[in-house]
Amino acid sequence: MRVSIAMILPQTVEQLEEALSRPSPAVLDTLRCIGGDLVILGAGGKMGPTLARMARRALDALGQPQRRVIAVSRFSSEEASRSLRGHGVETLSCDLLNRDAVTTLPEVPNVIFMAGQKFGTSEAPELTWAMNTLVPALVAERFKDSRMVVFSTGCVYPLMPVSGPGACEESPLTPPGEYANSCVGRERVFGHFARHHGTRLLMFRLCYAIDLRYGVLMDVARKVATGEPVDVTMGYAHVIWQGDASARAIQCLAHAASPPMALNVTGLERVSIRELAGRFGQKLGREPMITGREAPTAWIWDASRSHALFGPPAVSLEEMIDATVHWLGHGGPTLDKPTHFEVHDGRF
């Protein structure tokens, strides 16, 4: 049974990363069944190291150390690469915009694609479109014979009425803003090549993963703690523990299909930002400062399909809230990368 973070609240970054990367029995079952090596493209971001370490730990637990887990990134930080290697993950430095470099990547049966760009879209839209559509074209051609899980986002959907159930996998992909539309482009490019080559593929529409160093919960908690206003215009969100999201991504390798399928991945519980600020206020002993008024629409999702496949997340919303307060209270480090979840016009 997976140990919840409620039972062992992380005190250090290493304890946190150990908890995040702990493989579930379902991850072990998936990797036992599918066989072969795994490449993780774009593994140098916030979530990539967790996923790579989880896969490595699972294969070692299965007694299959010969199966490779290869993390691919530009690795602008040598420390990130060194840390992964220290945990048994192979690392390759690669600019995925370089066609020649992509062709040299090793042939593997399993690929998880995590590369992309979100922040800075307003200042550099050309780079965002290149990262989110050109890179997929190069990767889809290179790994046409592999099964692939492609990280996407729930922001490919339009803002949905808060009175309704949220976007499901069949909802139209008509979002606001250039970033979200480039993500639709990413899915369309992968889908085109997958259909042309018969590639087994799954679009992993994730929103919003958190660990204790970043995420919607930390964004709101820090604002409450420091007396900054909490904007509730985007009145609702969904969140999922990064460890649970990583486990689901690995499990999705077994569900990659031709034609491609899509899956919304997040928590089932819809979180009111106003109520969340109030809960943090009670726990932190601070009165939250609320600004704005809830809009009639928000990015909200129906993730019932993924919950039917994988069951409920191991870490509950209440556990994530308590762990965030604990982390903030003892001065745990943060990545200082706001999610900008409150953006309602799609301009990131």
C-alpha cells in the first residue's frame, strides 16, 4: 500500500522527492506488462524528474535493472542531470528543435513526451508555437513505431460554465489565448502523424499537478500568508498530487491506442478558490484578502474517465492542503514559478 504524505510530512526536498517518486503497485503492474525501455522527452521540467525516478524505482523493484529509463532535456542545469544519474536514470542532453539531434535519440518502445512552453507566450509567441507544434512533428516521426503518452493540458478546452460538469474528452477544443491554441496544435500534429503511421498514442490532458514547491495550492497559500490579494475571477480549479499524476502517466502507456485517445487527468473535486483561501486563512491564522468576483466560466474538467481507469488519487485534497501549510510553515523552498491559474483570458 502506498504511504500517504499525511502519514509522513516531508521535512526536506529529498524527503519530498522520495514521496513524489514512490511507485504505486499499479505502476509496477504496468511496467511489468508492457516491457522495454522508456524515454522521457522534456524531462528537465518541474515534473519530469519525479516521473523518471518513479519509473526507475519501479523497474528496480521488479528486479529489471537492465531496462533503461532515459531522461532527455536540454539540461541547462547540470545539477538536475547529475541528480537523475545519481538515482539510476540515464540522461541525454538534446535540443528537441534540432532535427538532426532528434534523429540520434535511441530507439525505444515506450515514450513519454513532456516538452513544451507555456510562460512567456505573450512575449515570444513564435518560440511557443515552435516548441508546441514543430517539436511534436519531429518527435512523432522519430518515434512512429513506439507507444507514446503525450503530455497536454486541460487548457485545450474552452472555459466552461461553472454550473455544469466541466469539459469532458469529447468537448470541442476551442480555447482562448495563443498558448492554449498552440497546445491544440500540439495534439493535432501528434494526431496527424499517429494516424498516418498507426502509432499508439494517448493525449494526457493534465491540470493541475502540484508538489509542495509550486502549484495552485502554494500560490494561494503564499498570498494568504503574505497578505497579498487572492484573485477569484477564475473561481474554481482542480488539482492532483504530482506523484499521482506521474503514476497515471506511466499507467497510460498501457492505454495508448491507434487511433489516439485522450484522457483528462486531475482530481475529481472542484476547488473553490475563495473557499481555498479561507481554509488556508484558518490554518495560517491570517484573514485572506479577496479581490475580484467569480466569473460564470472557468477551466474546469470532468476527469471521471481517468478515475474509472485508475481509481481515486492516493493523496487527497485535504492532505495536500495540510502538507502545503506544513511546508510553508517550516520554510520549505519553492520554485518561485507561479501557475497563473487566475488568468481568465488565456494570456500567459
